[in-house]
Amino acid sequence: MERLLGAIHARKLDRLAAGYAVIAWLLVQAASIALPAFDVPGWVLKALILVAILGFPLTLTLGWMGARHLAGIPVEPPKHPYAHLAGLGVLAIILVLIAGEIVYRLSQQDIGSPAAPSVRPAAVSTAPGPTSIAVLPFANMTGDSKQEYFADGMSEEVLSDLASIPELRVVARASSFAFKDKNEDIKAIARLLAVRSLLEGSVREAGQHLRIRAELIDARNGYDLWSSSFDRNMTDALAVQDEIARAIVSALTHKLLPMRGKSNRPTMDPVAYRDYLQAQYELAPRTRAGTDRARVLFEKAVARQPKFPEAYAGLGRAYIVLAIFRPERSDYIPAAERAIDRALALDSENLDALGLHLDLAMRRMEWDTARKDARHMLAINPHSYAVLHELFRYYQFMGFPEAALAAAQGAAQLNRLSIVDRLNVVPAYLHLARWNEAAVAGEEARKLYPNQPDNLARLCMAYAHSNHLDKARALEAQLTALKETSAASMCGFHIAVGAGEKAKAVAILSGFAAQFPHGDLGAFDIGDNYAIAGDYADAIAWLERSYDRHEFLLFTVPYDKAIAPAFFTTPGWKALWHRPLARAWQAAHDAVGRDLAAKPAD
């Protein structure tokens, strides 16, 4: 032992060890500060720490073998002078391989767990563009809380006008209105919403008189880019919205642009305008009672103001929401169609009405109409939240999952604080079988709403198919505790598929099939999942039933990467895909493909 300690001291390995420890500690401390500032994934720091630990024995070995003699003790010349170098090389290779394996596993396994706040939204940029803007809810200056709808409605209408301008990137209402009645720092809001500028304002409405104060703020320094007051009669309410929008465009882009579809605004009936704003306020939460009240108010608004496209679009949406609450009412969808057609007849570039028109066309399998609507929306403003939100569904159902993912990510960027668009990003990744990215997106959505059952079920699918069965089972337990029976069962189905337990997976699906058509899964859902489980005979039987029921979701099947390619070579699938509706869809799909190929790069 004395000789060993003397050898260590002679070779100065004690000093080498202390020096290495100090340098490694400083390096790790510096990295822990610097890496998060550059949004570097958390596994990089873990890997750096492990590499530093593995480097310690290698450094000591180099120090030992590099010394020429022991302290005061001659060393006999080695019989094989290069043997120690070979041994050193083997040791170095082994340590490098171990480090490489650890780094790889860390990079694969560090998939945004709830305890990992460093995870960011998948493929969603956080850098604000120079013309990115959020419209915060205008303050109600009437002193009457019952007039809150008016201030909210006015700010929402200004937001809508701005969102129709391609030169601007406007945050969706759900995210900007999340700061209502909250005294948050301007810079903090801008960071959360990833915008360069914010619009604040106030509204005072008294009888026939309207006073609006608006202020455009540069979030980088808190200075005003523009501010103004508007004193108008209520009859000019639509015109003042356009004035504010034009002034903001001028302040942000240094040029005054025409507002497409907004010229020659009609004189507004004050009562109709109030009814319209209150209807929007009632519709926003999407409750059954609120939607009923909204429908009545929209109908009053269009009765008093027949040339009011925004109110007709709102009426159409109210009828569609009511049709979901009351599927037995066969008159609601035709009423929605009439209102939407009237809105488009008055303003062919009303994005809200166009989006609703596209959605109804998809449900009726009127592919050419849907394609025309999508092309029209893209021509108006390809960067609008309303357009991106609708295009996600359109591209998904038309068989272009990559384009659907891009649209979902774009919408999520403009609606960062809403769960809805985060939930669209997750299935877009799942449809492409990009399990790890789906898990990252699902965990990010989970931070906003920890117990949202749809997201938990999709996150379970991502983990189950990426060989993270322990995480998937934890989600199954969470769904069971939340008494989300169907979601927990679907989570269990995907765990069984991921574990290779086909019989168990099929048994779970058979339970859902037994509840059809009164259960939680439609014919398409059952058939698609049978295909994922590898039960091709039952899959074909249920997908044929989906075809007969005209479920337009059926046409997402050919591009579902979760289904093994062998399924699409079966005689049953080939026969189904040669039926008339499938051939018509395929022709429309090919036309959309030509549109995408001809689309210029942004």
C-alpha cells in the first residue's frame, strides 16, 4: 500500500485528480447555465455529466502510463514496449463506446415527462416575427359588468380584421384572451405568446356614442408604436374597426394596405351590433344554453341588419354546435347551410364562413367544393389562424398527413395557450407513426391541461408504440382514476398492441364493437383499430360498414402509418378501395396533391 501511495504521489496523480475534478465541475456548472438559454434538450447536460465521469478513469490511466518511473525506484524496460499503448487504446475505445451508448439512450428516452419542464412544443417556433401581434381584451370602461360583452366583442372584431391581412401573424383569440383581467407584464405576455407587439385598448359605449382607445406596444421595450382615440356613433362601429386595423398595419409594416372585402362598410344598426357582440360572447364557451341564446341573438341581428355577413357566419356556427348537442334535430344543419351561404353571398372572403362551408362539404363528401373552399382560404391569407386550423382537418382527411402536421403546428404557434390546437398536433404525429415527437407534443399539452382525457389517451398510444410501456401503463392508471373508462380501455388496447398481445387487444376492441352504434367508437374507429391490431378480417368488415355509413373519416386509413403495409395488400382492402366513393376521393386527393406541388414556398 505504501508503495502504491508513493507511486501515485510520484506520478502526481493526486494533483491530476483534483485538477480534473475542478475543471469538470466548472464545465458542468457553466453548461447548466448556458444550455437552457439556447433551448438545448435536457439530455445533453445529462450526457455531459456522464462523459465527465467516464473521463475520470481515462485521465488517471493516461497519467499513470505517461509517467516514466516510480518515485526513486527504477523500472525495468518492458518486454513489449507498445503493449501499454495498445491497452490504453482498448480502454479508450471501451469508454467511448459506453459513453456513446449512454448518450444515445438518453436522447431517445428523454421524451418530455411531466417532470421535465425543459420540453418545448414540438416543431413550434418561439421566435416572434416582426409583424406578429396579439390583441388583448379591451377594457370595459362603462362601469357596468353587464356590458363586458361589448368590450370583448369589439377587441375580437379588431382581431378578426387583422387576421385577414396576410402580412400579419395574429395570435388566436383563445390565447390572447387568456390574459383577461390579469395584470401581467407586457414582456412576459409577449414571450408566452411569441409576438413582437401587443394591442391594448378600452371601450366606452353609452347609448349611440362609442369611444375606443387603442394602443400598439412594442414588446421589446414597452414603447408605443401607435396610439389613438376614436369617437364615433354606434352606426359607424364596423368602420372604426377597419380604421384601427389599417392604422396597425401601417405602424407594423410602414405601409397602409387595403382591407380586402371590407370596403364600403354599411351603416350599422346599433341594436343589431350589440346583439351580434353579445351573441359572440354567449357562443364562445360552447355550452348548450349559451349557444341557444347566441342563436336567438344572431337571428335578431340579421333581422335588423340583413347585410351583416359576420352575423350570418356566427348564426351558421351556432346551428352547427346545436346540431352536435341535439343530433335528433335534422333541421339544424340545413339552417346552418342557409346562414353560411348568405354570409358568403354578402362577403365571399369571410374566413369564418368559408371554414364552416369547407367543413360541411367534407362531411357531405363534396370533395370538389371542399377543395375550392381550401384554395380560396389560402388565397386570402395562408398564415391566418382560422385558415391553418381548418387546413389541418382538410389535409388530414384528403390524405396528406405531412401537410396536416404543418398546418397543425402553424395553428398551435398562433394559439399557444389553447389545448385544442395542441391536441391536433399530437394525432398528426401519431398518424405518421412519429411516436417520440407525438409524446413530446402530448406532454406539452399535458402541462396546459393535466387531466384532459383525449390527450392522455393519445399520449398513451405514443408511449405504447415507442416501447415505453411503463409510461403508458401509468397513463392508463391515471385515466382509470379519472373514471374515463373508454379512454382507459383504448389506452389498454394500445398497450396490448405495443406488447405484442394481439388476443388481448382484439378482446378490448370486441367490447367496443358490442356497444356499436351507441358506444364511444364509430365504425371507422373500430375498423381502423382492428387494422392496427393486425386483425385484418374484422378491420375490413368494419371499414365496409364505415363506407356504407358515409363516414368521411374512412379516407384517412390509407395514410395511417400505424397500420402495417401488409393490410393494404389484402383482397378485402383492394376491393373496398375500388368502390365508387373511394375512387371519387382518390381523384380529389390527386387534385389536392397537384395543388400542393404547385404551391410556392413561403
